[in-house]
Amino acid sequence: MAGAALALGITGVLLSLLSLAWQIYSWTYSGPRVKVSCQHELVFSKAAGSFMESFEVVACNVGRSDVQVKSWSLLPQGWPVAPEHQGLAVNFFAQDCMAESEPLPALLKAGHSISWYLDWPFAVRAIRDEHMAGVRPIVTLASGKKVYGENFPSEKFGPRSRQEQHSKARTGRD
């Protein structure tokens, strides 16, 4: 009889711990969860009436509730993400978006994504002119939280100009 009571008590404790873990998991994932990425993309431009190469920044909400997106920007690769440097992100891109981009602020519904597009040659020139090793997309939510994406290395922007390649080969530095 004592063994049955002990087994029943242990089973009760295990089930309650399992229930508690499930509640914590459900609570953690019940809100919005935004993932940010960027890529080289072809987009149909209504203004040009054809497909154009573009640099796309995508914010995807994989959470269960909607969230308001306030802004987006690109942080040069290698720059620290410390709070005192967060204002140094390259925000000038946001004003140069293609017409197909989502206007800001934007409501990002659960399970959906929104995109912003930059003209590819413009993005390449901007990255090259600033001598960036790459960029990291950032999306700022209405709550003030910043969501950082993975680095997009400058090598994905294509080969450097002949002058830059020659200079790098001669000096051995980037």
C-alpha cells in the first residue's frame, strides 16, 4: 500500500512539473516573435513595368500575436551592438526604398512577413562607398525592442571594382 501511494505521489509530481513546463512554453511563445533577414531578390516594379534586382529586408512574425514595426535599418558588419552604438545604424536606406516596400509604421500580423526593397545598384554603391564588410538588418518594434538579423557579407554584393581588387592584391589588405 505504501508503494502504491509513493508511485501515485511521484506520478502526480511528474505530471505537475510537465504541466508547469508546458505553461511556461505556451506563455513564452504566445507573443510576437520577429525574425529578420536580408537577401538579393528579383521584384516586379510596377513603376518600371518589369522585374528589377533589389536588396530585400524581410521581417517575419513567427509568433502568435501581431506586432507593430516602427522602423528598419542596416548596421555595418562588425559594429558593436551595445546600446550606446544602436543609434549609429544606417537609417538613410529607409527613405530610399522602392515603391513596392511596405510603408512604415506597419502592422506585422502573426504568421506573416513584410518586406522593404532597395534598388540593387543603389545598395551596392552605398555599401561599397562606406567600405562596409557587410550589413546586418535591424527592425525596431513599437515597443522599442530591436530585432537583429544575420550578417549579409559584402561578398554577396558581387565582385569589387578592378581598382579595389588591384589595391587589395598589392597591399594584401582589404
